[in-house]
Amino acid sequence: METTKKLFTTGEFADLCGVKKQTFFHYDDIGLLKPEHKDEKGYRYYSVQQTEVFSVIEMLKEIGMSLAEIKDFLHLKSPKETIELLAEKEEAMKIKIAKMQRTQQIIQHKKKQIEAALKLDFDRLLIEELGEENYILSENILNCSDKEFTKSIMAFIKYTKQEEMDIGYPIGGLIRQKQIEAADYWNYSHFYMRVDQLMVEEPFIKKAGKYVIAYHKGSYMTIQDTYEEINAYLNENGYSICGDSFEEYVMDEVSVSGEENYVTKIMIQVEEK
């Protein structure tokens, strides 16, 4: 047939569009994209103009429309409806892009934390000048039960995700100075997460200053051993504690297997005696 010379077979059209030819068999069956011509033997032929229709279908699929919704749109479309739909989908894409960018931030921060951890000497204690940082705190969990502890951290994680504050910084535990001085090392007052400056109106501020930095390797149940090492180190070097303890994992299930391989970073503000 003469018309077939100006048209593509299903296989040729599929190659042109970069999909399998079964895609066009399916689209024909559901009435989404009919071939330009079908001969007496049932062979399908498509025109080059139909590549534009296919591109529109792919675009609408990409922004979350089902094939049924796309079919309705293509059959009933008008310039006004097209503008309204594209405006609606443009807004949806902005939200999707923002979520993807936040996911990218989370990946970048996690990767950076692991890379930094690989360069650390976990056996070394040191005094370091740290800058000010902004945190968001959980509800007060001082002296709470194990059940309340679990409920609180779950609620905190859920809240930071819902409010889009989680951009990959680790969740930490805050122990007040009073608890440290009483050797009450398992009694958190809050969970915390570092946030960017404009994320919350009144963040909890970790003050700039000198901090003793130590790393606890293994189960949290033996963390008192590391705190005792910190106290001995401070006494030997003429420092005393003047602030709270900030604890956060630098090695956890994301990067190592088994609790015995976990590494907890401990930061406590100090001053010279």
C-alpha cells in the first residue's frame, strides 16, 4: 500500500520513541494512541507526527497521571484545559523537585558524615573550638520510662520529616550538665537535630566555644567508660565541664553492621579551671 511508505511500522516507531513495540500494542488496545493506519492484515503504521503525541503521554506519565487520565485528557482537551492542567502539574512538579532536592541533601550529608568518620582517630580525645549551631529539640524526656523514650523518639522523627526539617543531620541526645556531674549518663533531657538557620523561628542554640570531643565505640550500655575517660582527660589537662553533653552517632547501621561497631560522638562544653 502506498501510504505505508510514509509511515513507520510498530517496530520502527518503537525504536524511534525508545520503547518496546508492546507499549504501542497496549496503547492501541486501550484506545490511548491508535496507529495512523492499520492494514487488512492488522499491521499497525504510525506517522512522524504521532511522536509528539507520544512525548505528551510520556510527560503526563512523568508528572503522575495514570493512562486512563491521560486518555481522557487527550480525547477531551482544549487550549484552556491544557493550560489549567499544565499549571496544576507545574505546581506538583515544584513540590516533587523540592522533595528530591531535600533527599539529595540528606544523601550528601550522610555521605559527608561517613567520609569524615573514616578519617577520625576514635581513640583520641581532644579540646576543639566549635562554632554555634541551631538545633530543634524534642519534648522533654528527662527521667522518662523506656516506653515513653521510644514513643518520644518516634514522634520526634515523624515531626521532623513532616515539617521537612530532616536534611540528613543525625538525631542526637542531649544530656544536661547536672546529669553529667551526677554520672547519670543514660538520662537524656531531649533528642535534637541540627537545622539550617531559617527552618525554625526559635531554635535551641548550641553555644560556640571550647568542647571536649570523644568517641565511644560499641554499645551505649558501656558509655559510662568513655565519660570516665573524659573526666580523667579534663582533670589532667586543667579543664572542667561548663555545659551540656551532645551525643550523636557517627557510625551506625547505615555504615556498619552490629552494635559493637557503632561509634558515638560526645561533645561537652568545657572551660579552663
